[in-house]
Amino acid sequence: MILFFALGLVAALVRSDLSIPEAIAKGMSLYLMLAIGFKGGAAVAEQGTDGHLLLALLAGIVLSALVPLIGFRLLLATSSLSRFDAAAIAAHYGSISIVTFLAATQVLDAAGIAYEGFMVAVAAAMETPAIIMALYLAKGGAGAFDRTTLREVALNGSIVLLVGAFIIGWISGPAGLETIAPFIVDPFRGVLCLFLLDMGVIAGRGLAEGRRNLTWPVLAFGIYMPLIGACFGILAAKIIHLSPGGTILLATLTASASYIAVPSAMRLALPEARPALYLPMALGVTFPFNLAVGIPIYIAAVQLLG
């Protein structure tokens, strides 16, 4: 699947006219989030809910608020970015990339490493706190949160679909999943390949357009920040006693950077921040890093720690 991302990236960098129609790209995003949410809810229904789930959700929320705070301070200390640009970039690293999460689950499935089914709920819980923290860091105080911004954050389409599909899957259970398996299970990997191809094209074009704004300290942030986030994820997973597979997924979530929910929120809430900076960072630097290098590192680290 990673090769499809590489194909799109190379095609964009050599200025090929390869592209996925926007409507199809949006349809694939909706399909993936629906399938991920539904399967996660069905897995929780089969496993049952307990205090372990609540602890994992709490850990995800805390990490989502903590990582932007660390990233914001590091960016201000190592670069000449404004507070708005630093806060916007940091928000992407506190939130999550659902495709990176999905790629990690595929790797675990292929390796036969079990993980908690409720991790998709943790992923959904980590979308919003980072946005709120970034607004606080950029502007400070309650003045950063007007009614429009709060509504945009709470009702972001990706969050609504992911959480809604999770609840439906939870209610329907394994029987419901079996009923619609020909739609959300069998075609899943094929759709993901096409989606990654589109992500590669977008990442390549973002890098080509944003290279004038991306200084070396900022580019380096896109590599070392995921590793810092993964360390916090592993530490939190150990504290709440997640399985090795669950620990790898929490590390992957805290290491990933959002390119769906956060960019749309930043455009509305922080118009002073430059999309030419935060989009290439999340999609052109950290996303391929996690797919090619990061996930194997997180797996090796968890297996080494035992």
C-alpha cells in the first residue's frame, strides 16, 4: 500500500497530470472513516466496555492536549515562526492521522499482533483537544473560542462520521458487521490503496509549493516530533496496561499528524497561520516518515520493552 503513496508522490514531483477527482477523493475519505468507525464499534461490542476503555480514552485526550504544547515550545525555540504558525503546526501533531492509524492496524493484522478493538474510539477522542490547545496557545484565554469556532470544532464532519459510525457499530455488534461485510471489509484495502495514491499526489504538490517556506529547523520538527510523541504514547500505554498491539497503536496515534480535521479547523480559527507551512509538514514530511520508518520503529521499540 505504501508503494501507491510513493507513486503519487513521485508523479506530483515530476509534474505529471495524475489526479483523483475531488468528489471521488472525498467519497473515499467518507468510506474509510465509516468503515473504521463501524468495525471499531463492533469490536468493542464483542469485547465489552469496562474501566480499561475509559482509561484509554482519558489517556488519548491528555496526550492530544499535551503534544501540541510541547511542539509549540519546540518550534518557537528552534525556528523563527510566528505564534500563529507554530500553534497551527503543533495542533496537527496533537491530533491524529486516521490513515496512519489504519496502516498500523494493517501491519499488526499481517503480523498477527492483537490489539484492543476500542483503539478507534481513542483515535476519535484525540481529534479535538489538540485544536482547542492550539487556539489557546496562539491567542490565549477564553477569547480564542467564539461560538462559530466551537461549533466548527465539535461538528467537524470527520469527527461526526467517525464517532457516529462507531456508535452504530457498537449498537449493531458483530452481527451487524457480518451483514455489511461485503461493503466495509472486502473492498477496504483496495480503496485504501487508491486513497494513498491521492495522498501521495497531494503531498508531492504541497512540498513543491511550500518548499520556499520550509526551513531546515521546521522540516526537522516533522521528523523528531513524531518520535517524541511516540515515546509519550508508549509511556501512557504502559501506565494503563494496554496490550503490545494497543501500545503500538497509541504510539502511532501520538506520532501521527492530522491532515483532514485540523487543517479545516485552522483555516477557520487561525487565518493568520499559513497553510503552505502546516499542510506540507503533516502530509509531505510526517505522513511518509511514519509509513516508511516510524511504524516499524514503534513496533520494534514496544517489542524491545516487552
